Amino acid sequence: MRQVTVHIGQEKAASSSLQAALKAARGALSQHGIAYPPLGGQGLKDQADLRHALTGDRAARARVVAELKALTPSAVRHLILSGETLYHHDPARLRAILCEAGWGDARLSAIAVVRDAPSWLNSGYAFDVSLLQVRARFAPYVVKAMVTGQAARFRCLSRWSRAETLSALPLADRRDARPVVTRALEALCVPPAAAVSRPPRNVALDPRTVEAARRLAADGHARAGVAALYPVRSTLIRTAKTLGFDGRFNGLTPSLCRAIELATRPSRDAFAGAVWGTPWDSVVAEAAGGAPPNEWSARTAAPGEAEAIAELVANVRAAHPPRRWRARGLP
């Protein structure tokens, strides 16, 4: 029987590293009858057309169906799909696309990589700020994010557990110390011989880089499309590295961790009980918040840090003048 395994996310949970590992293994996978098709995204960040097809884009759906129909049934017995935001979508829509593409007889299973709420919010904040989308400091960002996102994320995941076979992999697991990409590839039924040994990881953002990005966001580009701001983000990170900004942002304090955990525990434990049959804490190694927060502050800055951050901001503005962004239709 043919098999379809879909990685449904989540954001900031090793999705890019997993997809890079799948792309690197594409040739080896084909030798085992496994296909990881590009589907418009070249198999790296996302199978982009699949995301758009699930949101109702007819052109993207037609391209996905055509590409899946082109897979030779006798040579491909296992299809792997991946997207860091697929958990937002209805699994019935994916099943309909698979049926249209000739994969309706396949057994469908899903895997999700989940992480504890404090570290997820910490990582999400640094990423959102680096795209000039957020001007707030970490604590106000967390308050807003807890209201708008956390419970909904686990409700979406639960929908997949009701509709299909769902395996949830913690980003950090008390019971399994192997890297999450290694565990995810195993869950996707990738043979060890086809897996890459050292999948790439995203660059961590130094607190001084985050502070520079906050100041750039104050220029008023929050309404710009994320894709348009990726070149600016690349310049920001590249220039920050030349200045020696190579730490890792952490805004978590013990009290903030406790507040996040209390606010999200009901939905997290309900999800863990349904999928693992055990409380969340017994599986996931939660962020303890024991390390002192290092969100940049002028009150505790080392000599020269403020000047270095100002230099970084000036360099990014020089490389990407706001007037050029306006000429491209950005605010």
C-alpha cells in the first residue's frame, strides 16, 4: 500500500532544518521509492505551492496535482510532504488534493514538531523583530502572543489527531536526546542510509542584533510584505556577525516563564493527553528560564555596545535606503 507522510509544522520548530535535510537526501530517497517533490518551493523552506493550494489557490492546486500525478506509481511508494504552517489547514482538503492527484488510495499520516511555549515565544519574537515587523520589547510581545495564538495552535493540531494518524515530536524530549531532525526523519520513515548526518541550523540572533532590528522597525516598515524584507534581514544578520554579535537572544525570566506556562497549560496538557497519553511535562523538556535574560538594555550595556548597535542600524539603512523601499511600493 502506498503511503503519504506529511510534516505539518510548527513554526520555529526546526522546520527549515528538516526541509533542508530532505532536500539534501532527495536523490538517495528516490532509490528507496520515496519522493520529496519541490512543489513550487524547491523543497527548501516550504513546498510553497502546497500551502497555497490548501488556502484555495486554484493555480497552485493545479500545479501540485500535476506534479504529483507525474510521479511514477511503480517507482514511488511513499510520498513526503512538508510545511511549517500546514497544521493550520483542514486535513480533509489535503486528502481531496491527494485524491485528485491519484494518491487517494494511500495511507495518510502526519507528524508535528512541537516545543514548549516559553522557548517558542522567545524564538518567535527574535525572528519577528528581525523582519522589522515588531517594535515592542519582549514582555509586551509575549502578553499579546499568549492572547492571540497559543491555545489556537493546539486546537489546530488536535484537529489533525482526530482526522488522521498524528505523531507529535517534542523539539526537546526528556526521553530521547537525539537531535529533533534525526527523530523527525525517522518518523517520516526515511531510511538511515538516506539521511544527512549534519542538517543545517538557522542562525541564532544576538540580543544586540534584535535591538538594532527594533530600531529599524521604528522606521515604519511593519506593513511591508515579509518576503520583501528578507534581503534587509540578510544584510542585518551578515553585518551583525562582522561586528561580533554572535550570542543568542533570551528574554525569558522565571516569572515570565511561569506566567506563560500557567496560561497555556490547559491546552498543552489536553493535547499531550490525546497524543501521548501523558502530561506535557513528562515528555517535553521545558524552558526553565534559569539563564539570566539578555535582552539588550541601555542600563546594563557594556562600553561601546550602544555605539556598535547604532553602527549596525546605520549600515543596514545605507544598504537598504527607505526611499528605495517606498519606490517598490513598501510603506
